[in-house]
Amino acid sequence: MVQDVYDVKGMTCDHCVRAVTSEVGALPGVEQVDVDLSTGEVTVSSRDRLDYDSIAAAVDEAGYELVGRDTK
């Protein structure tokens, strides 16, 4: 299992959390998505490391902006 932590700009409410969770969670290989609204961090657990551009596109589709990543 791989965990990546992404910084997402623009999330302000529970709707934001649901939108990002839904879009990122629909990507192939994603096992779990945890969104921390207070920090803007999105933790994505997946079988294999996901392509950054795929995550960025999913976050964009939800209406927000991916601004960084920390890998664990």
C-alpha cells in the first residue's frame, strides 16, 4: 500500500470534502481517500503510486487546485 499526501487549495466546507473524495476515489487503484479540511491535506492510499497528473485532474474536476505532494 502506498500513501501520498497532497495539498489542495480552495476547500472550505463538507461539500468540498465530498467532491474531492468522490473524484479522487474514482481513480483506478485508489483504496481510500482522507481529506483534512482544516489543513487542506488529502491523503490517498492506493495499491501502487498514482500519477501526479491523474490526481491533479481529479482534484480539478472536483473544482479545486492541487498545489503539492508529500510521499510516504
